[in-house]
Amino acid sequence: MWKTIVNYIPEWTAFVQAFIVFIVPYGIYKVFEWIQREEEGEV
């Protein structure tokens, strides 16, 4: 029974890839947003 359940759970690398796919673009977006706010503050 337990082995059947484990077969349906993806490998930890799948979770790492999902983390990279969603978090990295979000981080890049936040960095550019921060840079844009800094430039607006100087003007």
C-alpha cells in the first residue's frame, strides 16, 4: 500500500524545479520593481 502511494509522489527534484520556476521570476520582478521605485524617488 505504502509503495503504491510513494510511486505517485514526484521526486524532490520536481519540487525544486517548481520552486525555481515560480520563485526566480518573482524575485526578478521584485528587484526591478525596487529599482523603478528608487529611480522615481530620486526625481
